Amino acid sequence: MDKFELQKLRDLPIEGVAARLALQVRMHKCLCPFHDDHHASMSFSVRRNTFRCFVCGASGGTIDLVMKYLNKSFLDATRWLADENNIILMEYKPRTDDLSRQTSFDASRYARFFERPWLSDEARKFLYEERRLDPRVVRWSRLTSWQDRQGVAWLQIPYYSQDGRLIGVQNRNLVKGGLPRFRFPQGASCSIYNLPVLNRLRPGEALFITEGCSDCWAMLSAGKKAIAIPSATLLTRKDKEILESLNLRLGTKFHMYPDQDGPGERLFMQLNEVLPSLVRHQLPQGYKDFSEYYVATKR
């Protein structure tokens, strides 16, 4: 696994991971789930981002906590953490020994799937019931769905260049657990998402930058023009040049709600170096990303 992708999982707030495991953390302590505990002997170090039980000796970081609590292997624990925190793992990048066999992305093979998008029941439930998205945003994004030979439902997400050419496809698993969350066809270019919206920007207009497609759909559904960086480690020099150009040509006002974790903070800092006027918005306490906050406001 790529060391930078792995570090993203280790940088997730340890107490946040504990909360997602339904552990009741109070004042950096909780009952230890690994022995019959009655006196909150498990302690969390926010500075070191670790946990330790002073009775049974259980200790470690975010991945260790998930492995031990859910009785998962290292790989399954990383997938669980990635799924719970909308983080793209190794599936995006080809393995080193596959580089020599990598071919360019064949857009003609996939373009027909997005000419008449079709949404399965699983996709509709995910987009409209779970994510509460505006149907107009789903149509604009040309989202479609398919089912593999094992019966697993997938959401298919097209990536277009600013001039409307299909340059990549992202497949999102709609079944939680057991499978990689994301898959990308060989050679697909999935850098900045929703580039066609840049053609609709007026001089001086606001543009929101999000992390991940789900946050982008939520922002669009909230009535804002938005693009997305798929992952904090995927921001390229070319991406930065596109953003710098918008700033120079149109005087675009950039805004961002950083995810409430280490990777989200790093992405904001990377963008802020290129866009010094980038406006930071703080999510209310208890929400890890804008998509989660948006869903709460729709209930």
C-alpha cells in the first residue's frame, strides 16, 4: 500500500475512529472493550494519536484499534477506515509492476454508458435517500450504475475535461464492506472533478473546492458552483495551474470547507499555497465533511 495513502488513515483523529466504533469517549478516556472493564482504563493521546489500556496493555493507533475491535486483518481494517472516512486508497494508482503494461484510457469504451444514464435501486437509495441530492445535480453529473458478475452494485462516475471530453471513470462500490470502495479503469485521469462547471463561472464569482465527489454533489445541491479534488494526495501541478489560471483570468473567489481530519487540513494548506485568498469555512462541530453536514440540514 502506498505510504502516503496509509499515512492518511493513521492521521485520522483517534477519538473520532473510536466514536465510529461506538466507544463512548469522555475526557480522553473510555471503558476498554478488550477486557471486562468498569473504570474507563483506556486512555487516548490526542497529541500522539494513539490509544492505550493501562490494565490489559492494548495499545496502538487508528488501524490497530479497528483491527483489534472488529477482529479484522490489516487490509480489511484499512478498507473499513477508508470507507468510513471517504478516503481513496491504493485502487486509484497502478502497481509498479503494472506500469509497463498500462495503456491509455479508452474513452469510446465507456462514453456510451453516460449517454442515457440509468440508476439502479441501490444507486437511487444512495443518491436520493442517503445523500439527499438534488435530482438536477445527478443529471448534470451524468451518474449511472451497473452490476458486476458477483451481483455487486456500483455507481459509475464520469470525469470530463473542461471542454467536455470524457477523460476518466470512477466506480464506487454501493455495498459496504468486503470490497475496495473505489475502482478506476486503466489509464483513467481522475484529477479535478466537475471541470465543465468552470465554463459557467462569471468574473469574480465564488467557486467551492471540495474533497471527493460526494462533497461536490452536496455543494452543488446546496446551490453553489463546485469542483472536487478526489483525494488530498492526488493534487497535481496541472491541477494547481488550472486553479491559478482561474484566479488570474476571472478573479474567481475560492472557498473551502476542509474535512475535519489530517488529510483535509493538508489539502487546504496545499491549495492555500497556490491560492492565498482561499477562504476557509469551518464545519460545525461533529461533522467530518460537508456532505455529512449537508445531509443533516436536509433532515
